[in-house]
Amino acid sequence: MLRCYDKLFEFVQHQEAITNQVLQGEVTVAKKEEAGANQSPAGFNVVDFLKGTKEELNKVVWPGRQQLFSESAGVLLMVTLSATLIYLVDNLFRWGSGVVFK
């Protein structure tokens, strides 16, 4: 329990130190205008969005046929097992409630 308080105390001291640095001007806080200086003044640009989307999709490592089939089979197996387990538990409770409330 003391470790939790020690960690909390360290965190509060760290936050106070950062606050003091900001107030003394040692650390600057970026404003929204400065952070968004690279954005176009018009806002959203569809062409840039599509170019960025294409670049990101080129970075994706797509699964091969074997990996796709094996992982799909694993997902189907787990869904089937989960559904079967839920069905069995549901029937068990139905049977149990029938015994108790008859």
C-alpha cells in the first residue's frame, strides 16, 4: 500500500516540477495555431486524403492465401465452439429452472 502512495507522491512532485518549468518559461507549450501551421487554410483536401490513404495502404502487410485460410478456419472454429458452449449452458439452465420451478 505504501508503494502506491509513494508512486502517487512521485507523480505529483513531477507534475509540480513541470508546472513550475512552464510558469518560469523554461518549457513552452505549443498553441493550436503553431501546431496546425502545416495544414492548408481550406481545411480538408480530398486529393491529399486519397494520396495519404494510398500511401498507408501500401505499408500494409497483407496476409498470404495460406495464412488467410488458416486464420479464418481458427476464427470459425472458435465461433462454433463458443456458440456450442452457450447453447449447452442455456439448455442446462433451462433444464435446471424446469426442475426447480415445477
